[in-house]
Amino acid sequence: MKIGILVNEGPFTHQASDSAYRFAEAAIAKGHEVARVFFYNDGVNNSNKLSEPQSDDRNLVALWAALGKEHGIDLVVCIAAALRRGIKEEVLKDGFRISGLGQLVEAGIENDRLVVFGD
């Protein structure tokens, strides 16, 4: 099955990003393809390379980037939501890219499922 994921919450204020990451790992482990993860609203904070979690906290920015690189997942950050939060190309962690909502629509059309995490 080909799966798209929508992440609407940031890595430090809500469980949604961690749940989405674990879901993606589990889906891949079961042989499914995670084609794209679209980060929207506060979810764009998952792409900020300037974030520094505490030493005892999971670094979801690094985890998402590594998962994307390892499995060829398209990690797309909504440009409008990113700019509202001060996130520009130069602060994106390697592996993420900025694009528009058309990429979210495309993920809904081209994948068998689009799974949403967060409000």
C-alpha cells in the first residue's frame, strides 16, 4: 500500500509528530511505501535544523530527516505555514523541502491512504 502522511503539530508540544513518525516506521517495516510526509501548520517545526531538544528528548527533526533519506520519502514543508513561523530554506534540515499545498492535494490523490496526525 502507498501511504501519504500529514503532520499538523510540532515535535515538542504535541504527540502527533512522534505518533506519525512511529506509524511511518511501522508501515515501512510491514512492507508499505510511505511516499510523502507533508508538514502543515505547527508541523512545519519538524523541519527546523535550529531546534535543539533536551539531551533526554527524542530529536524528531533528525529522525524524520534520517527516515526520509533512508527510505526515499518526500518530506514536504508547507511554504505558507513555514513563513508564518519564520522557517525559510536556510533553516531546513537536509532532506526537507518547501512547497505549496498542491503537494498535499497530490499526496491525497496519488496514495492509497492519506493519514492525518494532529488537529
